[in-house]
Amino acid sequence: MKIGEMAKKTGCKVVTIRYYEKEGLLEKPGRTEGNYRLYGQDDQERLEFILHCRKHGMQLAEIRKLLAFRDRPQRDCTWITELIDAHIGNVDGQIAALQHLKKHLEELRQRCAGGRNGDNCGIMQSLDSLNACCASCARCAPDAGRE
Amino acid sequence: MKIGEMAKKTGCKVVTIRYYEKEGLLEKPGRTEGNYRLYGQDDQERLEFILHCRKHGMQLAEIRKLLAFRDRPQRDCTWITELIDAHIGNVDGQIAALQHLKKHLEELRQRCAGGRNGDNCGIMQSLDSLNACCASCARCAPDAGRE
DNA sequence: AGTAATGTCTATAGTAGCTGGAGAATCAAG
DNA sequence: CTTGATTCTCCAGCTACTATAGACATTACT
């Protein structure tokens, strides 16, 4: 199949397929007489593997490792478990950071009930001083005592 | 003060300060005879405003708008509330996506109890087929029926 | 057979928000 | 006077793509 067909089958954009090839995640495929890329079932499966990993938020570097393993599986695959665990920890951290951020944003939001004048907009004042919000928050301002 | 001192006071890296200047968020400061940047209290406060906004996950483009307003406050600041609201919605979406991702990762993690052989590593198999995990999940594979 | 529309090719540059390095100049301390 | 720290400018790189331009190939329709 040509690149467009594989793109349609996998839901991946044509440019992204070419990008993955350039990055060495996909092998250089054969070509038609007219220099069009020609893919087979294997290529499609490899691409789907990549897309599944991406769906799980993995980085291309991680996927590269997994692909190498996939190409030549070895006895020990505990590192994969570790990789996934590290990845989960990563995601956990991101969630925590975002939830914390949301709390601050909601506090900030409270400071403006809407329709205020610009001169004494509570939001702007908060962003200026940050004292009501972050100064007292160890996570945001571990060095708050200095200010 | 010179750039290094302001960096230390604000916890912002020197290169980042120069970057903000290049991006027009900070004004071009005066210079010493030896061409070193010289900052005052105003500059520090402006930088802190920027850093506070960044801490709230705002993009530089948004901060640019807020800075323009800060420079010349107008009657109506309802758009700021809207901006914050949109921002909160954004953060909410990110959290939801990450929590969903985490669920999948944990399912994936279950497939390998550790110490398995590479040939039949459950994680790799899942990433290959994705059938146990995502195919049945409307959020991940809205087109799952096609496969 | 001609033509128009679509698909594909390569190459390059841009996105966000910085980070890092090279090589030169300046400055403070001993 | 020398050493080391700081600063300067400029340019390249990071992630994972996306967008654009200009040319060639293929397909569909008349």
C-alpha cells in the first residue's frame, strides 16, 4: 500500500509517517517506479505499535527502546516494567502539579467577581504580588521568606 | 543591579531573562559602560509578574496581553476573568486526559508481573495489539470497530 | 488523447519556551 | 598582572510535529 492508505488505516498523518521514518522509528520502505513509498503489513503493525505507545504518552526515545526490544526480544524484560512504572510516576507528578495549579487558579478567579474596574482588578493585583496565593504555599514558593 | 543579581533575586535564569527581553516581555534595560544590562526595581517587578503568570501555567502570548493591560489598565477587565476561566477549563481537560492515561498505564502494568521472558512479555503484546486495553475504550479508540 | 484533480515527493522553516555552547569582552580580587 | 567569575552576542538544539513551496506521478473524467 502507499503512504496515504496506511495513513488512513492507522489514523496517522502522512507527514507523521515520513517523520517517523526520518527519525528511524520506521524502516525505509521499498519504492514504486515513480518513487512512491510502498508499505506492507509489517510496516503497518510497527506503526500501530508506535501509535499505541504514543497514545500512552511515551516519548519517541522510549519507543525507540521498546522497538529495539521488539525486534530482538531478550530473556529479561524487567526493565520494561520499570519503564512503565517510571512513566506512571511521571504522569502522577503531572496530575498533582496540575491539580495544584488549578487550586491556585480558582483562588485567583475568586478575586475578580467580574465587571470590576481595571485600576483595582483583584486578579492583576494578585498576579503582581502573589502574596494571597502563593507566598504562603510551600510548593509554589519554597523561598517565600526571602521576599 | 546586573542581570545575575536579578536572576538570583527572582529565581529566574539569566538566559531566560534575556529570552524574555528578546520576546518583548521585558523592556530593553539601560547598559553600563561595559555594555552590561542594568535593571531597576520596576524591571524586577515586571519579571516577577511574568514568573507568577508562568507559575500559573499561562502562555507567553497570554502574559503579553496581561502585561499590556498592566501597562495601561482600562475600564473593563472582564476579559481577564474569561481568560482565567478558559485557562481553568484547559487545565481541567489536561487533568482528565492524564487520569485516563494513568488508568491505561496501570492496566498495562498489570500485564507484566516482572521477571517474565521477553518472548511473551504481556506488556509488549498489549502494546502490539492494544485489544485488552484501548480497543474497548471509546475515548481511546472511537473507531475501534473498524479494526 | 488531453486535462484536471489528487496524491506523493523533497527540502526547508516554523511552532513553544527555553537551554546549551562558542568565543570574546568586562570586572573584581589577590 | 593574572586568575576566575560574570557578562556579552550569536547560533544551534531540544520535542514532536506541522506547514509551506515547487515539482513529479497517478488517476479519473471527458
